[in-house]
Amino acid sequence: MRKKNERAGELEPARIPEPIAVTGATGFIGRRLVARLLADGYRVVAMGLASDPTPIEWAGKSVVVRHGDVTRRGDVVDALAGTGYVFHLAALVSDWGTPAEHARVTVGGTENVLSEAAVRHQRVLLVSSVAAYGTRLARGTCDEDTDPGEPLGPYSASKLAQELIARRLEGERGLQVTIVRPANVYGPGSGPWVDELCRQLAAGNPTLVAGGDFAAGLIYVDNVVELMVRAAERIGAVGRTYNANDEHGVTWKRYVGELAALIGSKPPRSVPRFAAVASAHVFEATHRLLRRKNRPSVTREALNLCRAQLRVPIDRARRELGYEPVVAFDEGMVRVAEYLRRAGLSKGHA
């Protein structure tokens, strides 16, 4: 057992080994992570699909772009070559899609990245999700030691599978891995919690369940990045798992209501919990029967994240990483409003 002073020393921040590899670097969280690392003076190797445009803000910065697909081991070998630390974010981020698609991208990609990191004796931070708790989310408090419930779809199943891969490689091959489980990440460019919600609001579809008067478990994207960087800076975070949540208690009713006001739509409509669950089952079955690739307007995965009080405490991150959210909710919504204005979606857009 470690002595207390040894444990404390391992939790002191230190520079992350460079250059830092980021998979999924062109995604919603990935771009904000790269921006933060560059601001902190780090050299970054950004891995993304060849079809993903390179962000213009990377021009002239200390970023090497390595195009590739995490489902191909050779691409992963090339991307991680010569790097000192790995943030693994690449995944199929959707509450829809076939189990095979999620398994190929999220599960297979994670096996490739984490296996290669183990070979190279690199430390890795794996971005999972509170969706890995499955049905436990709606049943009570989920701290990091809570045993997962049943997955409600391929997304939560793939997130749980990622974590199982990490722990298996930790035991079998000495992988040095830290897991971060973000709650519902919002901010400019958030697919599910800004873009999709605004589409549903504009269409007049129900966006609240049972009135939505319960904590949404929101976390602003830059706050997720803050926690991730703090975990990467501390050798003592190896082997640990951290929830990521703003814990400000903002309800779905307030959040979606503010989004509605920003885009000038009618106030959000609500449906009873039983009706939402029944609709999700019907919509999912219909989409599968008709082999539709677009997501249904409601899924069981999405409902699991927004039908009840989300209790995912961050006591461990506060205690071990000294973490506190750096962007308050009101400031986060100011930034969302500016994003919607630039996209021509806000009420005040001329």
C-alpha cells in the first residue's frame, strides 16, 4: 500500500510527455482539447479521418496532422509513433446505429489504440461516458465504483466495452490508463445537446420528459477538457476513473427553455415518462424494420440520459485532481448563444 505522502506526490501536476497524440482530434471535444494543449505550450499529433477538414485555427501551430482510421491498426501505429502520451477520444458518438458499427469503430478502435499504447509503454487517457453506467443512471447515485447496469443500446454497450478493454490490457499488459466519464457535454458544436435539441425545438417536437424539472447532468465542453488535462498531468491518476459533471443542478426544463428562447421557438413541450419510453421502443423498432439509417426522434439511449435526475458526483476529481469547473453555466450559455447566432439560428440573427 502506498504511503500517504507518496500518493500525494503522485497527484502533483507535471508536464505531460510530448508530443501528445489525440485521436478524434477533429471532433467536438477533440478540437477543444487540442486548443487547450496548444495554449499550454504542448506539441500535438492530431489523428482524424482523411475526410475531416483540418481546423483553420491549427494553421501555423505546433500540430502535426496524421490522417487515419482507428479501426486500422497500421494507421494507429503511424499516429502514435514518436508520441509521449495519448488522449483517446475517437468513437462513434451517436445514440443510433447498428451494434456492428459501434463495435467496429468504438470497440475495435479502442482495442487498437490501447494495445499500441501498451506496446509503447505510453500513458493513455480514455474518454468514456456516464452512459457506461447503463440502467443504473436512472436508479440512483453513480460514483466511479458503481457497478454498471444493463446497456440500453449500442452506444452505452460500446462505452462499457471500451472500459473493459482498458482494464483487461491494464492487467495483462501493464497498460497505464486513466478513464474519464463525461456526463452530458454541451457547448458550441455539441451534436446531441445543442444542434439536435434545437432541431427538435424548431420542429415543435417534445423535448422534455415528465416536465424536465430535475438535474440534467450537464458539463460544458471546456470543463471536460480541464478535468482531462488535470488527470493527464498526474501520474497518480493512472488506474483511476473520474466522473466529469458540472454539478450545478441546472434542470432540463431550464436548459432546454433557454435554448428555445435563443432560437425563438415556442417553449419546450413535455411528454409523460411512460409515453416517452413507449415511443422510443416503437420508433426504434420501426426504424430497424424499415432499415432507416437516420436516428429516430427519440431513443432509449437518449432517454436514459434525460428522463430522471442524473446523479454522477465529482468528489473524486475534486479531491485527487483539484478540479473545479472553469466555465459557469451562464457563461456557457453566452457562448452557445454566440454559436447559434453565427450559425444563423438565434432569434436575434439578422
